[in-house]
Amino acid sequence: MTLALAARPFSLEFITKKVYLIPAALLLFALAGAAPPHSCTGVILPPPKTSSPQRTCIGCRSCNPADELMRLAFDSEQAVRFDPRCELPGRGCHLCPDQRCLESALRSRAFARAYRRAVPASALAGLKDEFAAARAAWIAAFRPGRRTALITERLESAFGEPVWQSGEDPLAALILTVLSQSTNDRNRDFAFHRLRTAFPDWESVSRAPSTAIAEAIRPAGLANQKSVRIRDILHWVKENYGSFDLSPLCAQDPREVSATFMQLKGIGIKTISVVLMVACGADVFPVDTHVHRICQRLGLVPQGVSAEKTHELMQPLVPPGKSYSLHMNLLRLGRTICQARKPRCAECPVALWCPSSSLFESE
């Protein structure tokens, strides 16, 4: 490069094009609000995300945002203490909320390197015994909204990001969701198939005796109750919408739709939320059995609250535009890993942020 520059005369044109072109281009990028290209590769990089400063885990040496790591302080009493709220004075180091990282750090000279001084064994003696309680306190100190965002990201990394696809009929989604109550997906789908086979259209279902509807949907369970409710819902839809086309509700405010439909028997907040999310693509977070169980295990909602209360508490915590992704991935997590009786915490992609994981692993 030096030889090439020396061989070329330094004209005004050369200086303008070759020297001042780079800062001028950077200025244009800055004025446009875009990130400049990488200085070596020329690739335009995404703008840096403003988040917690990066820190390195002294156990596994991975680099993560500081608020995703536990802090340990070396205090004036020559003791290393967990600092879940980042309140203790003294030099600090960081650790993943994983017992394996602590064990790795204790086996090596990680603490001495982090604190840049000799650390006596007595200063580290109680860390293993204190880890579970410190981890629980760290999770409790975590802002629920931030932790929900982290869980959403980790689930998308593990399972992929589900993308909503339009095309499902809102009324069909509504009847399907009513059938899903107190049964599994296989029985629900079988009952819905039998219903659509037995009756050519929704008009025919609305005019049929409840006993005939019950016979068609029997595989879904509670057939006598659900048959009456389905027929009453169809009558109400025809009376209020003039037809069996519920597509106009997708243009309405989801809160108004929920308040209106929840006045009907058989339609609760979960049922109408599923319809709005699946059929309309609304940014609404439905809470079914799996989602309810996992949200409690993750400590995002208090233990013992109802599914309706979980919906109320979780909706503000879900990152904007991520209701569909988080719901579908929690559903998958609940069916495959975080099952009701024997959760497999060692396989869970969000176990590090789950206060229940240590409890289940110890069993």
C-alpha cells in the first residue's frame, strides 16, 4: 500500500477522493442514523444495543451482560460474599447463575485473578452452601420485565421464533378453543373434525338439536355442556354480526372484544385471547395450563394465582410484539421439557432464570 501511494502523485483530486472520502462517508452514516461499515471488512454492522455492560464469568469465561450474572464481592473482612442486589462494597467479580461455573472457579485461581490479590481458602469456604439461596435472591431481585425478555430470547434461540400466519377463520378458532377446554389437542381436533363432517356449515350447527351436536363432539369431553354453549355462541354471533363471519372483530380493540365475548358462557379470557392471537394476529398473551404452570415455576407470577390473574400480570411483562412467540414456545416447553410431574430441568433452555429448577433437580 505504501509503494502504491508513493508511485501516485498527490493531486487535489486524489486527496479529496481518497483521504476525505472516508470521514465524509462516516458523517453521512451518522446523519442518516445508520451504523458505519466495519473498518476492515466494509460490512455495515447493526447499531450496538444499549444494555447492561458486558462482564466475564470467572467460571466458564463467557461474556454476558452484567445483569445476567451474579456478583461476588471481596469485602474488608477478607470474605467473598454473594451480592445478588449489587449493594456490597469491595472489588467484585461475576459468575453465571450455574453451580458448575462456581465449581470451575473454585478449582482454579479464578478468584485470585479477578480480585488481583491472594484469596485465602477460608474466604471461599461457604460459597457452595450459600449458592442456592444466593441464586434465589438474585432471581428475586431481577426485574420481571427484563427476565421475561431474556426468557423470550433464550426460548427463541432454542426453539426458533414462531411466526404468526394469517388465514384462520375467527369463528372456527373460537369453536375449536371451546372444544379444547378440559381435554387434549388430539381429542379437540377429532371432535372438531366430526362436527364439521356432521354439519355442512355453521348455520346447520346453530339449528341442530344440542343432542346432535353433543354426539358429534363427544370425543372432546363435557359434550352435553359444550354443545349447548356452542349453539348459544353461534346464535349470538348471528344476531350481533348478521352472519357467521367474525373477521370484523380483528379490526376492533382487543380489550373491547375480550370484554364483549367474555359475557358469553364458555368464553373466558384464555379462549378469546387465543382467538385474537391465532386468528387476528393481535399482540395478546393467552394463558393455558402449560403457560400458567411455567410462569409460576419461573417466578414471574406468585404461586397459587389463577390463570386469569396470570394473564393480567404477564401481559405487561411480555416484550412488545412477542406474545405469539412467547406463548407458542412456552407451550412447546411445557409439553416437552417442563412437564407437570417430572420436569427435565437439565434440558431446559431457561433453567438458569428459574427459581424452581434447583428444587426439581435436587429431587
